[in-house]
Amino acid sequence: METFDFRLANENDLDFISQLSARVFLKYGAYDETVLDWLLEPEVITVIIAAGADPLGFAMLTLEREKWLEPRRGHLLAIGVLPKHQRKGIGTALLEHMEEITRKYGVEEILLWTAVDNQQALSFFQSAGFHIVGSEDRYYPRGQAALALSKKLSQLDKERSEAANDRKITPYRVLGLADIRDKEYCYPKRSEPDDENEYDCQPLQNFVRRMAANHRI
């Protein structure tokens, strides 16, 4: 069985992510530009799947939370694989890796959207355990309708995550005094929470204001 490498995306991956998005998402909108905006957001985790030095695909995940509390749901923003490498298990491996990241953060649910007319993607996600939980007309910039799909983590997954969190730094944390103005929102520089992670911080007020503007809280 072929093995793949996973790593966080960096500035050298910008062209690959943009060009792949233009190939696989163009039908639904100018996502070659949108994904680059997502990539710059600190709360978005972007992972590259590769065979050696050759990137094969990417996925983007954000951890949604109730206001500034710890994350309770993962939102898979995008997942794409080079067309010539599709149907080779790469998408499955990438999706499973993103699910594992959400588990390590103690997340209870993964949500994603896919187009109603994209039967290949719908079958792929349903075979991975996702279920339709909603729909929205004209969801995409070019007017297509979309389905919301959700996957609940099993009780065993949650127990493993809770046990891991007992030993690890809380990945998303609020530091400071009771007043929100004196608090900071901190996020890890790497995709996996561990005791050696380095954190970047910003004023919590700024983060909440930006998230509210993006309709994420």
C-alpha cells in the first residue's frame, strides 16, 4: 500500500494550491483566490499531501467554536486532489488525516459543504461516514445549491481525544484577566497540539470582531 507524506502548507505551496483550486473548483467560483485568503487566516489549518517532494493535493480545516471558547466543530473548507491522481486513495488518506487533526483538538463533529450536482464528491463523503444534515440554495458564488454534511466522532474517538488533552496543552486558549480587552486568542503554529508547540497570539477583541464579520460566530 502506498504511503503519503503530510505537512503544513507554506508560502512555496501558494501556486500549487491556487492552480489546483482553479482546476477542480472553478465551476463553483473563483476559489483559486478564495483559498489563498483562507490560507492567510491564522485559524485555518492547511495540509499538503505529497509523495516525496511532489504535492498531490491539499485540504483546509478551520476549528469553529462558541465565541472564544475551545473548538467544538471542525469545518472542512476545501479538499482537492490533482485529477490525474484521483481514485487512488489519496483523497481518502487526506480526509482521514484531517479527521485525525480534529480529534487531537477534542472536536466532536466535522462539517462540510458539497455541491448538489457533485455526485462523485457526495458519494466519497458518504462512504467516509458523513451524513446530509441540511442544504442551501445558491450557496456557491456561481449560484449552485449545496448540501451540508456532518460526521460525528465516535465515543471511542472522543475518549481518546479527552485522554490526549489531559496530557497536552490546550491548543486554543484564552489568556489574561476576566475583561475581554485584556485577553488574547492564541493559535498553534503547527497542525498538531503538543507540549512543544509554539503559539502566536493576538488581542481577543480583534479576533472576535473579525470572526463576527465572517459570520463564524
